[in-house]
Amino acid sequence: MKTSLTGIKPTNLPHLGNYLGAIRPALALAERYRTFYFIADYHALTSVRDPEALAGHVRDVAATWLAAGLDPSETLLYRQSDVIEVFELSWILSCLLATGQLERGHAYKDALAKGEAPNVGLFNYPVLMAADILLYDTDVVPVGKDQLQHLELTRDVAQRFNHVFGDDFPILVVPEALISEAPLVPGTDGEKMSKSRGNSIPLFAPAKKLRKVVMGIKTDSKGLDEPKDPEGSAVVALLEQLSPERAVVVSEKLRAGGYGWGHAKQELYEAIEQELGPLRERYEELRADEAKLDAILHDGAERARSIARRTIGRVRSAVGIDPLPRDRATLKLRTR
């Protein structure tokens, strides 16, 4: 079975957009792949400066994915920082990359365009990401079209490593992109849902708070009796992703008139509560037991490290760091 790997950056509390656009589609991959999910706490250090917040977000993410259905006995869930081999591989890969490749990184270029002074972590971000992927003999990486640049760099450095150090057989698996057609999840203002925009719907907010946020979604000002166009409405777009059948009925009622946006929002609230209500209870139970969460993450890290150690062993032998002999038995990829 091929391996799929996904990284999750713990910078904020997860919201409905994360669930619909990332968590739910990613968990479905477990039916077809051996799945690895890591919480990228070292990646988060490029922007997070509050240690308590970072530690809390790591556990928030773990509890969210577990509550959403991730089975840690079947899927590896671990902290990036618990697998120290990734940092050694990151350094080795960086010695094969040109600075120009990193200067073309989207995040780095965006920061410069905004007049910011990006830190070295942001500049080196793609190298650590490549190490995250290559360390586990990853076959496929689910990415959106806007993330292809990072995977192309990963593929490039893996191929370069194999060419320079692999002689006539590969040492690193060259991963393929699994293009994910993740749906655009609108926020309360109709734009893409984002915590930074302040338009997100909290994933596990109490029912009363959730309803208040949903009822605050922006709509047009047409009166109750007037026909309304459901196209382009954030209310209907969200309902389509949660309950397509309800969305059809609500759209018909809106077009007919005599049915207000308040009624449509109530339908959306009920659809969200129907799906997330049981998950909220599970999340709260998990989040309250930090020792259990940490144990799950540590167990996942130990299982991940068993693979990481084999990979870094091949790499060290290939580059001449490790004194083991450079023969095919030492360097060849393990049959998975």
C-alpha cells in the first residue's frame, strides 16, 4: 500500500473551513493509503511566539483530528518535533539546493512584497517541508494547486540526491502530487474562510455561540416575501457541503419567496450541529485529557521514527557521514 503524508500547521484553533476543506477529505485517504499526519510545530515557529499558545494549538489539532475520526492505531499521528531525524535530513538537503530556489518561494516572496523582513525560518521553510516528506518514503502528498511549488522542490532535491549519491539505484523516494480539489469554504462575509480575516465559524463552539455566528452570516437585504437568488450565497454554499439535499430544498424556497434568510441560516445551523455536535462532545473529552493526547502523539512519533531511522541511515551512508559500507544492501530502499 502506498504512503500518503499530510502536515498540519498548529497556529490557530481549527474552524469549519479546516474541517470541510482539509480534515474531512484527508481522512478519506485512509481508505486507499497508509496515512501519516504530522503536526508541524517547528513550521509554526516562523510566526508563533507564544510557547503556551503553541503547545495548546498542538493539542487542539490532535484532539480535532481524533474527534473527526482519525484512528491512531491505523494512521500515524505525531508531532514533527518528536522526530529529530527530520532536522538532520533538512541540513543535508539544504546542501543540495540553490538559494535561488528558496528565493522563489511563495511565502518568502509575499513577505518581501509586503515590505516585511522575513526570518530565516520562513526562507528555509521549503527545505524542512521536503525533509518532512522524504523522511518517510512518501509516495503521494495531497496538495492544492497553489502548493505544487513546494512539492516540485521536494521532487527536485530528491532526484538530485539520488543522482549525486545513489549511483545506479535510488536512495530517496520521489513523491507524486495528489491534487486535491478541496472545496472553497466561504466565511461569514462570503470570502474564503480564514481565522486571520475574522470570518471563520468555530469548529467546536458551544451550540449557542455557533448559532449566533451562523445567524450573523452576511446576506442581501431582501424582505421575507421577495424571491432571492441562492447563487453566490455563503449560507447555501456551506449547506451544499454539509447537506446537499437540504441545500436543494432551501434554494427552491429562496427562489419562490415567502422564505427568509433567517430560515435558511437556521437550516445551516441545524446541518452543522447535526454533523459536528457528536464530534464536539468527543473533542471536549479528548482535549480535557492532555496526558492521553500526549501519549497518542508520542506513540505515533515512535512508530514514525522507526521509518525515519532507516531513511536517515541510508542517507548518512550515501553521503559518507556514517562509516557503514556503501553497498546495495545498505543503501537500497526497503520494500514497503
